[in-house]
Amino acid sequence: MLTISMTSLTDNSSRVSSRLLGFMTRRRVFETIDEQDGNALPVKNPTFLRRKGRYWPELLRPGRYFGRWMFWGLMMLAFMTLLAKFALLNTLQDFNIDREKFITTRAVMENANKVVNERDDHNGDFKEISSPEKFSIPDIWMKPTGDFYYKCVERSSKEIKSPPNGYILVHSNGGLNQMKTGISDMVAVAKMMNATLVLPSLDHQSFWTDPSDFKDIFDWKHFIQYLEEDIWVVDHLPSAFSSIKPHQRSPVSYSKPSYYRDQMSSLLKKYKVINFTHTDSRLANNGLSNSIQRLRCRAMYEALKFTDEIENLAKKLVNRLRDDNKPYIALHLRYEKDMLAFTGCSHNLSEAEDEELRQLRHSVRHWKEKRIDGEERRRKGVCPMTPREVAVFLEAMGFPLDTKIYIVAGKIYGQDGVKALEEKYPNILTHSNLATQEELMPFSNRQNQLAAVDYTVALKSDVFVFTYDGNMAKAVQGHRKYEGFRKTIRPDKINFVKLIDRMDRGLITWDEFSLKVKILHANRTGGAVPRRPGNSVKTEESFYANPYPGCICQK
């Protein structure tokens, strides 16, 4: 056994010696060639190198050294990763990124359909950049992306128009937009009750006491024709039912479909004619079938088309606002006498003006709250922003001081009126100074018709900003979402009030204030955020302020 082992050892040693000899021979050949060319390797001790070279094959073999190779390889990889990280950080610093400016631009190649996409590090949206030789569109005007969404309001083939059980008369209460949403709800109610809808009558007793009726504001023929596959609509109650005394009802607010399908339908079958005395918020925001939600949108955004007279004037105003090919803001500055009296907000007003608002509030019987702490309401974010607060807000957001601002509101209250805003942004426009007297003549003392003009100008604007979350703000922002998520800025008034008060007290600088305002509103621009049910039906997001989901779907 010993003899055999020694023999094996001898044979193995011979094979290893011959391999090493061959390696050394090849090494000497290379050295000789280098020396002959006059380019000898700068090695001080060739013998040491040759000695080391004998062990390379052994070191590269898997075995006892393999673990060490893996360890040192991983250490080298970690070291290189660390170097790459530091190099990247230094490169970003060299680019001098200014986080305050939120600069993301869009390049529009007019003669070539090239689009360069760049990511906005603060909100994740991808914007386009305009070529330098053309014109630049600052990021502040860019609308949220809506490429992955579409309107989904088509009628289902399964939907049928059943024979009616009777007629419903509708008295729409409130201002234009409150009536508009109420009528849209009544279209859905007529569908659920299998009722024929008589063209609604409008409120003439609200603050503006506007005598306009349905046909003065809406294209009534279009309304009937558009809905003919959904419900029965008639101009007036047929003579056969004119002798019947309508059953008077005020529907329960935020009712579910079962309320109308069961309780109200039974009454309709019994009385044949029902008069709904109120229409505001009489249908729930959520928990309705897709077919009913889509019918509400078809009524609100398609069937309730304004008259040609209103549409034509609004078109003229929009064209004048765009005559220099520059974008404009539509500002819903709800700093009006009725709203300030209703909310009890008198910040920045004189004592005499505050008293006038208090007296108006006490004189209106259906306004339940009489004693109101206006400053507390302002801190809670439920007061309309003042003209001065709006001016500071727009400047902090980065809108140029030469921006054209179309005010979507009535007369601004207070002895200073809109002065504080106009001093900062002089290009303040309204239907009163943008239209001619001749153009405004047919709308004299017709505030709801003028509100319809303003609604259309706001809908078409590049940016819509509202300072109070009232009926018009809800209606316009919802319509802008429906039309492709047009940019709508919803101020965070709770935090904005804190910031502006701190700046006024000298606790923060303008730059700090502006940066915080930008960050605060980076994601409050009217993008695709699903509507969700709230803890209370009265405080949750309105369906008409955000018809997604319901009438907007993902591709």
C-alpha cells in the first residue's frame, strides 16, 4: 500500500512539474521578446514575478481559496458602488437644482412632433418642454395628466325607458349652480320613479331676485332632445292633468335610490302629480348604480346646455382674454356681501362693514346661524379668501404679475373692494369691463344669466382658482375634471392662513413662505383623485365636484 502511494505521488509531482515548466518557459519567451524590442517590462525582480506566476493556476481553482475570492470580489463591488454614489451626488449639485422654483418645462416643437419628457421631482408628473427658439410655457400653467382616463357616460343597451307613472314638477332653489346640480339630480329621480319631468321652474326669490326662467338660461329643446332616450320630458303639464292639485313634497336631503323607488313612487302612483319644492342636495353622492351616476353627468354636462346668447357672449370674452396668445386665470373670488354675511367672515373689513353684514345675517330668516366668530372660522379655513390673501397666494405660487385674471363673481364687498389684488395684479377683468355695454344690455338685471357667462369663461380658462368651496366652485371644478382634468387650484386655507399670519408677524421670510405654499399645493391642482365616501354625507366630497368614479374611467 505504501509503495502504491509513493508511486502516485511521484506521478502527480511529475505532471505538476511539467506544467509549471511549460509556464515558466513561455514566460521566458515573452521576456526575451520584450527585451529585444527595447520595451522590457519595468519589473525590478523578474524572478519574483515568475515565482508568483507558478501559483496562479492553483489560486484560480475552486477549493480552499474560492471563498476568499468571493469575499474580496464583493468588497470591491461595494467600494465601486460607493464611489458611483458620491459621483452622482456631486453631479446633481453641479446641476444646481433649485427646489423653490419647481421648474419643469415643456418643449413644443411646432414644426416637428417631438416631445421631450422631464419628470417633476416634487409631484411625479411628466411635463413637456417648449423649444428655446419658440415660446416657453412655465410649469405653473400645466394641467395634471389625464391621458389614462376617459369620459364613460354612455347609456347601457340594457337601459330602457319605462312608461311613466305620473308627472313631477320641480322648483329649483338657490343660485344658478345650485339649481343646475339640483335639476341634474331630478333627472335621475325621474328615471328612478318612472316619472315624466316637466321643465323645471327656477328660483326668483334668492338674493339676486333674478326673474330668468329655465328657457332664458338653458337650451330647453336640446335638453328634451338629449334626454329623450333616458326619461320623458315635457314643456308643461298636459291639460288633462292641469286640474289636478299637485302633491307638495320636499324630498329628504342626500336620499338613497330606495327612497325614490319605493316611498316617492308610491305617492306618484297615488297622486299622479308631485311638486318637489326643493332640489338642492336631494340625492346621495355615493352608493348609486353606475347607470344613475352616468345619467346625472349626462344631465349636468351634456343636456343642460346654455342658450346660444349666453354661449356666444362667453366665447367672445374668452377670445378677448386670449387675443395675445397668453393664458389666463379664472378666479372665483367669492368675497361678496351675501357670502360674507352668511359665513360671518369680516377679516380686513371695517367695524361699520362688519355691522352691516351682521344686520343682513339677522334679517334672512332661513340662515340659521346668527352669532358667528369670524376669526375662528377663518382659522378653520371656511372663510372666503380676502383680495389681499389671493394676491399673496398667487404670487407665492409663481404666477407672473402681468397675468390676466378674470374674476368670476359679483361685486366685491368692502370700501377697498378688489384694490389689494389689483395693486399686485393690474390685469383684472370681469364681464363688466371686458364686454361692451351693448353686449351686456340683454343681460341687465339677469344675474343668473351673467353667472352662466362667467361659468363658461371659467370652464375654458387655463387655470381655475376658487377661494370658497361653494356651489359654483364645486360645479366648475367637477366639470373641468370631466373635460380632462383641466388645472384647478384648491387652496389649503387652513394652512395658508397660518403661513400668511406668520409671515405678517415676521416669523418667516417671503422665500420660506413661498416655498411652503408651493409644496402645500403641489398636489391640489385638480388631478385624478378618486372620490371617497366620508363620515358625513353633508361634509363628504360632492359628486358634482368630483365625478370620478362614476363618469370618468381609467383606460
